[in-house]
Amino acid sequence: MAFESDWRSVVEAALALRTALMRRGWMLGCAESCTGGLVAAAVTSIAGSSDWFERGLVTYSNRAKIELLGLPQALLDTHGAVSREVATAMARGVLARAPVQAALAITGIAGPGGGTADKPVGLVWFGWAWRDGEGHVAEAESVVWPGDRQDIRLASARHALQGLHGRIATTPRDPPAEKPNAAAPGRSCRTRLPQAAGGAVSWKDGRCSSLWYSLARLG
């Protein structure tokens, strides 16, 4: 019964995040280590999750973090896999490699072994990143959870979802895409162009071409 109750709370956190993402037309990506895909499982247990969830990666090993998220070996060697720096880099790695506007990452020590005095069992680092204009915001925090391996993993999955929800809930929604207006040749215009990473957009000022003017007149 305890597992069912805890799992239900993870799914409820995913449902709340879904609302915030869909209001903005955002897609989510995640990178999980110690939770081993629990976030992705909770998200995809919700019907219609393909409307707001793009991908989930289980980057359990250091090699996976390097190959799939682009983390430098030196970063892992210096700070260790369970650290603020790695959690932040994992979230940023998802944002850089997936067509998403929001990302979360989890890396920790779920036990029962593997803990040290500095990094005890139950220590989990969370990373969150989301697009903000032409750039992005990234944040991280840690929690030391009590309980056994199952308790730690479920609590971490729930916290990762709740943490992202709390951070983007107050983020302004993206403005609606503007329709280009017909313009005379040589007249200034602004075009909204998609960037390569994650569907973010930028504004580019330029001169309307004669071809565009012709097409606009035909339209």
C-alpha cells in the first residue's frame, strides 16, 4: 500500500507539471540516474503525454552521461556524479540536445551502499533548466532523503517533477507566433525564426525580398 500511495503522488506531480507545460506549449525532456526512469514512467502513464513529453534518458553510468548528455569527463572527475555541477550539466545537456523547452535531471545515491561521509546514502541532486528568450535558466538543489532505496527513488522522482513545476509556473508564456505582413520590396520586416536547439525562437531583422512581396500579394 505504501508503494501505491507514493507512486500515486509521483503521477499527481506529473499531472500538475503537465498543466503548466501545456499552457505554454512546452515540451519536457528528462535525464535520470538513480531513479532509473521513474519520472518517464510516471509521465507516460498519463494518456496524451506525447503532447508535452518528448524524451527521457536513463544516464545511469558516467559513460552514458558523457555520450548522451555531453558532460565533460573532467567535470565528473572533479565533482563526482552526485553533485550540483553534474545535475545542472545534465539538465542543460537535455535542453541542448532535444527539441524541448524544459528539462529536469536527477543524480544521487539511493543505497543501500555507495555512501560516504561527504555524500551519504539518500543524497540526491536535482537539476532543472528551461528556455528563457534566446537563453535559458538552470538551477539545482539537493535533498538527503530518509528511508530505503525505494523510498529515496520515489521521493526523488516526485521532487524533480514538483521542483520544475514550481519554477516554471510563474514563467511568462511564450508570445503567440506573429504572422508576417505583406511588405513592399526593400521595406523593413521582422521574421520569427526557429533556433536549432529545442524549438526556441529568435527575432531576426532584415529586408523583405521581392519574391516574398510577390508571394504576399498572391496570397
